[in-house]
Amino acid sequence: MDLKKLIKTKDFIEKMSKSIELIIWKNFPQLSRQEKEDVEQEVKLKIWRMVSGGKKIRNLKSYLWRVVYTTTLDMIDEKMNILPFDSVMEEQGANPISRLDIRFSESLMERKEWESMFERALHSLVQNRRIVIKLYLTGMNVKEIADFLGWTESKVNHLYYRGLSDLKKQLKDIKN
């Protein structure tokens, strides 16, 4: 049966909803109930748009997992973008960038100019790395980030160091 026709059946929609819900609850237990419902709705909309647009999905289970995963990361990334850099600095009581061991001279540029450069460089990172770096800047350690995202500490550590390396390279390129 064609997926476009199948998606219109009540039984299929119920099974798909249950699968999406299980993926979210198993892989992202740290999300609030409302956040889980938001992810679920967004995933359903994305799948509906894809199928309506004629996209052929070969392995629905794999596709569902991938859409849930990327949608959840997008939502976490959006929330992190809502948190202004200034408020993180105020909460930390100091410059949170110092947690990344990135050195810069105050005499080279004004603080606002540096913050703007840093934000541009941070935004240019690959999403997984950007999320890990942002969570680290809010004061979380590797274990806390791993628990929060439902990832292994090894994965978070890898993303942190790769993100930090990319960030330093970006800042060097912007500065020159």
C-alpha cells in the first residue's frame, strides 16, 4: 500500500503516534511532558508534509527516529538561542567564555565587539557541537550534559572538544 494512502488510516496514525512517543520518552527522558508533546506534534507535522509532498520513505522506523532526534535537537537549540548571552554572563558572575579556555585581549576590541564575534562563531558550529558548547557555557559539566541530552559522556566529550576546536578556528578566522 502507498504510504500516502496508509497515513490516512486511523490504525496507522495510532501506531505511528505510539512509535513517536516511545522514541521521545526513551531517548529524551529529561524533557518535560509539554516539551515531549511539542516534539511529537512537530514530528507528525514534518512527516505529514513530507508524505504530502510526495517524499518516498523507505524505512519508516529509521526515518521516524531520525526526525524525532533532529526535531528534539532543533527545539533544544531554539531554547538555547532564547537565552541571551548577557544573561548567561550575569548568572555566571563572570565571563563564561573563560570556561572554554579561549583567550583574548580586552585591548584588541571592545567587549561588545568580542561578544558579537563569539556569538557568530558559536552559531556557525554544527548543531550537536553548538548545543554541547552552549550547555557547557551555562555551567553544566560533561556528565550533566550527557544526562540532559541522553547521550554518553564519551559522545559529549568528543562533541565538546571538536566544538571547542572549531570555535577557536572560527574566532581566529574572524579576527584575521
